Amino acid sequence: MLLPRYSELPAQMQNDDVLKYYNILSKRTGSLILKRIFDIICAVVLIIILAIPMIVVAICVKADSEGPVFFRQRRVTAGGKVFSIFKFRTMYINDNSKNAQVTAGTDSRITKTGRTLRKLKLDEIPQLFNVITGDMSFVGTRPEVERYVEKYSPEMYATLLMPAGITSMTSVKYRNEEEILENADDVEKAYIEQVLPDKMKYNLEYIEKFNFFYDIYIMLLTVVKVF
């Protein structure tokens, strides 16, 4: 996805802080084009390669607990567009004990299979389909739910200039986010007031450094850190 005209952005994104980052990205059209081409080709190839593993994971999810194989949730991506993100389901569907959209490592809603999938990031594989549709990219700010986007400062909205990502430098540094939150008295409050602002610093830094080869570096770093 290439940058839309600044005047076409949602009103909340038309501010001086966002404009600073918009001007940076507007000078890197070549990298934005390469990024999209890379996303489409790699997503298609990976879906073919991972077809059988995905079937195995789907069987494990279904056998572990009642409910659908996939989890869908409304998230926000480039330009403030709302889309449905796809993941393998990692929680029990009948546990309504909590309303928070973030989870701690000891959250009772997570299934046994779900804990393994989350640890190895395998629950994220279905997002390859989101990449093909253009709602996501391999690298970019992790997509937030609408209720958290509403908490954004004017500068944070700059992270919506590009498609949401499966991974990012923030994801690497906060790969154990659930463990960080598990000691909080109020998980959601801790996320909004402490974790989210810190994560956004890395997300904004990514925009400043953005180029196609920096994306490749982050992808390779993700693989190393996860495994």
C-alpha cells in the first residue's frame, strides 16, 4: 500500500506530528513498492509451504477445546481502516471472566495448545492471508483494537500511515509481553499506561528508519529471537 494523499487521511491523523512522519515516508516510495511486492510473493509462497503444518495446527486447536479453529477480531490498520485479523484460536470461547483485550502469561482463558502456539508465534500464521489482502505487511506496527487506538496521542497516529505488521522491532523487544503483564494488578491499565507508550516509541523509530532492507533485517531478527 502506497501513501494516500495527506488530505485524504482521517481527521485525527491530520496533525503536525503525523505530517513529520508522512514527509519521511513520502520520500521512500521505492521501498514502499518493494515492500508490497515482497509481501505478496512471500505470503503466497509461505501459504503453499505451510499448508500441511497449518492443517496439523488446526487439528490440534480443534482437538484441545470446543470452538472454531480461527479467531477473528477487529483491528486497525493503515489510514485508520478497520479489518478482521486472523489467528489460530488460543483461548476457550466460553470464558467471559475478563473483558481485557490483552492477556498475561498466566491467563486462565488460554488453552494448553494455545500456550505453545503463542510461545512459538504459530498462532500468527493465518495472518499471511491478511498480508495478501493488503491489510497487513510482514513488518509494521502490530495492529491494535479500536479501543486502544482511541487512546493514541497525536504522534502515535503516525503508526497508521503504513499497514499493520506481523512482526516489528517492537515485537522483538516485547516478545515476552504476556510475562511482563502477568504481575500487574490491572493488566489492561498497565498495558495502556505503561506498555503501549513504550512500544510506540519503537514503532515511531521504525518509520524514521524505514527502508526495504531494514524490513528484511527485522524479519531475520524475529526468526532468531523466536527460535
